[in-house]
Amino acid sequence: MNERPFTDETIQVFTYKTLAECTDACWGNGGILINGCESDGRPYTMTRKKAMTAYRKRKCWGFCRGKSEVHLWIGKKATKEQVIGLIAHELGHMARPFRQETQAEEIKAGRYEKIAKTAYNIATDLLTPGQSDTESEE
């Protein structure tokens, strides 16, 4: 695990070289079944092995601890959009009000993720040379 310097002194960002290290930091070494919710609120229960396979397909995964820690695993093939979405999702969990019901909390965090990805894609389109219909004024 590496603690990454971050400009906001209220948030610590920790990164992990492997998905297993990141999930162990979240769940500990035990845990056969993983219960959770997708960003749209759909609940799931799966074995730890199946969860790891699903997270690898996403190319990045993380969790937050309280209001001050974000823990991230970023695979080598993760895109900027995926990483931005993941970070926004975890920051969304840290935003208040906290929803006691798991599905409502995941939906809230998923909204942050969607907004961040949309903003990234709009900015990318606007800043890509030749994509704008108007001439740039300097």
C-alpha cells in the first residue's frame, strides 16, 4: 500500500499494487460471501472469487473508510474515465448525508460517478483538436 500525497489535507488516498491487497484491506483475509450493491442499487451476493473476477473486469476498484480515506486499486488497462469515475464514486460515499440503506447509498455514489464521467467526456470532446465547430480564440 502506498499513501499518495493529495492537495486536500482532509482526504488520504491509499493505492495498492494488486486487487487482492486492496480487497484484503477492505474485507480482511476472511469472507467467503461478499454482499454489496451496484451503482444503480441492484444488490448482489457472490463468492469472494467471483467478486475478484468481476472487479478485475472493471479494471479498477476501491473503497472508502469514513470521511477521510479513499483506497484504490487501478489495473494497468484502466482508462482515465474509469479511474475518474471510481474516485468520484468513493468521494460520493464520503459526501453527506450518508444513506443508512445500502441501495440508496450506492445510488447516491453512482450519481457522483456518472457526473464525473460525463464531465470528463465533455471536456475531452471540447479539448480534442478538430472536434469543435468554432475557431479557438486565444
